[in-house]
Amino acid sequence: MKDYSGFMKRPADLSSLLSIADVEDLDVLVDYITDKGAGRLMLDGDTCKRLTACKERGAYNEFDRLLIAKEICEFGGNTIVNTYRNLRSKIFDGVLDKVLPEANYVLDYEEVVKDVASHMKVNFNKNDDVLVVEDGLLKKILKDSFEKMTPEERKVVLDDLGVADLSLLGPATTAAALVAGKMAGFATFKIALIVANAVARSILGKGLSFAANRLITKSIGMVLGPIGWVVTSLWTIADLASPAYRVTVPCVVQIAYMRQKAILKATTNSCPGCESLSPLGSKFCPSCGMALQ
């Protein structure tokens, strides 16, 4: 059984999260980083081979997990480098290349998240922490998707998220209510799961792996469909012209999902009888009444 105590002390820390991450979730990050093993111009060949080998054998040691974090942050730094180069070239027509060295940035993960959120036009405060910005990114994608659904698709989503009372509102008003915080707790995890699954399906050609996780397969219901279809179409037309954003945007979405899953696992128990969730320390399952301790 995994020890989540270190992660819960620093839930915003990327290394702490990756240290307890499930192998199948790390596999998705590796596919994003390595372009499904094909390699990228900005990725060292030996690093690509190492991470691909980890995925093939289904095991990541401590160094490998730290290497994943390092590569994501380096790709984030490349977005800043490209912006700097383009601006310098446009304004000074190459003159500065003779007197100033090229920028070489490696961002910390908080900066990567905020850079991605800005790129995806998410409203956030510069002092917001990683969890807040990630939440804003996921809800922005949800909101954009919800507004483009048919009435039938919206009803499925609202029913599955347990907020059917919002169905009488217009799509824009309902979407605004969703992102304003009408959903919390387990629904936050659901949103992260739905968005990350849709992004993986769009970019990798397949969704996330849930086969070994009955907690997930029991809870997602029909909602993966409507949101997944729309998110996929949005992703297809998203501005991912920068090679670095092709890595950092999906990685940030995937990590937001992984973080919500880790928080859920660290703070809840699953009933051995009906598999319903309850807060840690609960003596009885709130759904079936089975004793938990």
C-alpha cells in the first residue's frame, strides 16, 4: 500500500506527486514527452531511450520519475526561449544575436503550469498556487466543451455529475455555474479524469487505462462520452503551433488528473462491499452500512 503522507505534506510539489504515481499514468507522460517513442528535436536521444525502456518494462525508479519532472520543466523553458527569440528577432532584426547570448531557461513546475494556463486563456491570479491554476485549466476546458454540446449531451453530463438541478439553465449559464464551484470533492476528480482522458485519446489515439481501477470504472458512467467528443474536437483546433506546447499542455492536464487522483486516494476509503467512497476514519460505509474498521 502506498504512503501518501509525503505527498499530502506538499501536494503542489511535482516530484512528490510523481514519486507515488501509478505506472500507467507515468506511461502517458512518457508518451507525451517522447512523442510515443519517436523522439523530439528538443529531447536528448539517450533520455528518450531511457524513458521508452521504462514504459516497455512497466517500471520507473526514483531517478526515472525525477527525469520525467525535469524534462517537462525543460520543455516549459523552451516556450520562454522561443518567445524571447521571436521578440528579439522582430525588434532588432538579429543585431542582438551578436552581443547577447541566447536565453536558456528551465522553469520550475509552477511556472510551467501558469505558462500553459496563460496559453489556454485561463483567468488566474499570479499568486495562485499550482492546484488552483490546474483547477482553473480543467474547468476552462469543461466550460468550453459544455457550451458546444447538444442539449441531450448536456443532460447526460449533468445527470452523471449529480447536478441535474442546473439543467433548466441555458448552456452558458450552466457552464458558468459549473466552473464557479457548484461541484466539489469527487466531482473535481471526475472533471480531471474526463478532460485528461479526452486529451489522451486525441493526442495518443487512446484514452487512459482504467482496467485495474474499479474506483474509476464504477464512477465515470456515461459522462466520458459527450465531454470526450467535444474536448477532442477542441483539442484538434487548439493552437499548439509551438513544439514545446505540444508537450507541456497535455502533460499539465495529465498531471492535474494525477494530482486529483492522489488526493482522492489519500483522503478516502473504498468500501470492500459496495466500493463507495467515504472519508478516512469513517467507521461505516454511508451507502451500504458495512463496517470499515
